[in-house]
Amino acid sequence: SAVISQKPSRDICQRGTSLTIQCQVDSQVTMMFWYRQQPGQSLTLIATANQGSEATYESGFVIDKFPISRPNLTFSTLTVSNMSPEDSSIYLCSTPGQLYNEQFFGPGTRLTVL
Amino acid sequence: GENVEQHPSTLSVQEGDSAVIKCTYSDSASNYFPWYKQELGKGPQLIIDIRSNVGEKKDQRIAVTLNKTAKHFSLHITETQPEDSAVYFCAASSGGSYIPTFGRGTSLIVHP
């Protein structure tokens, strides 16, 4: 399984600012995913990030709010723009495994917006 | 699309007891059912999975069962230990998709 790291692990931000979250994988992967986990809730897919193409966003998520970069096969960033308290969540990146459909997750970034 | 329901939302047991978490799914095309454990401050970790050609799978103290006819699957943890305390998520996906649909999670608390 891939080893995934995220930076920062947590942050407290002011309303109206932006935060960029980094995701690093220890091997080359074609697909990377970004999830949001609101307090006490399940995991909601934000977008799929493919190297060399635009990210694919799920319903309810837009590029202006959550721009994503995927400069190479081991790295991706998610930016949470113009933040409001409703953006307070854990943000997780993941990659699929080699077998079937398993997902491997990073440790998450816990974001609090004041 | 797929819809996954998970129950209970909270489960409290004494150390040594068994714990059962149940999930139902709606899409008959789903054929892969993983379970994830999320400890405080960490990302979800895959602990066991089952595919639709299998009815039951066991790995030490944990087991999963699948009933395709009824569209439900369950996680069984025997001889629970305090370190089993975590949030557990079930999920379902079909062969053509890397993207699972997750249940809402069960917070398992094992009292020593």
C-alpha cells in the first residue's frame, strides 16, 4: 500500500483567507482523490485529481472554491479559498490501491476557520 | 447512485464483548465492500474487505458477512479490546469505479 503524507496536519485560519493543503505519495499513482469530512460526518468526495488534466469535481464543489493542482504523479495540492466557518473540516487525500477498489488515505488536515 | 446506510451511529461495549455494525446498500451493481477504521487524529485505514463472490471473510478477531440478496453486509468484532475504540466506516463500490460510497460511520467505544 502507498504511504501518504499531508501538510499541514492542522491549522486555524481566519475567515476570508485561503489555505493550501499538500499531499505527497511515496510512489507514482495515476489518480488522487480529495475528500472532506465534516465534524461527525462521513467522507464526501470533493474531486479527482489526474496528472496532466483538469481535476474532476463532484456535485456541490467548484474549482473557484477548491482549486487543485497535480504537477506530477506523486504530489497534489488542494486550496480552500475564501474560507468561512462552514469550511471547518478534516480534508483527506487518498489513492486507489493496485487491487480492486481499495482506497488508501493520508492522515488528514484538520482545518478550523474562525 | 449508490446509497449506503450504516447502523448504529454509536456502539458502546465492555471489553471482551462482541460488536456488530450493519450496513445496507442500494445499487445491485456494487460488488466491493470495504471497512475502514479511523482512530482519533488519523485518516481512515482499510481493515477488511469483501467481494460479491464471497459470503464471509475472517481475519483474526474481525469478520465481514455479505448478503447480496438482501443488500446488506456486516462487520463483526469479537473479544473487543480498548484499542478497537474508533470510528468505523463501511463503503460500497462497483467494479468500474475507484470511488466508494461511504456510510455515515459508527463510533465504537470499548470500555475496559
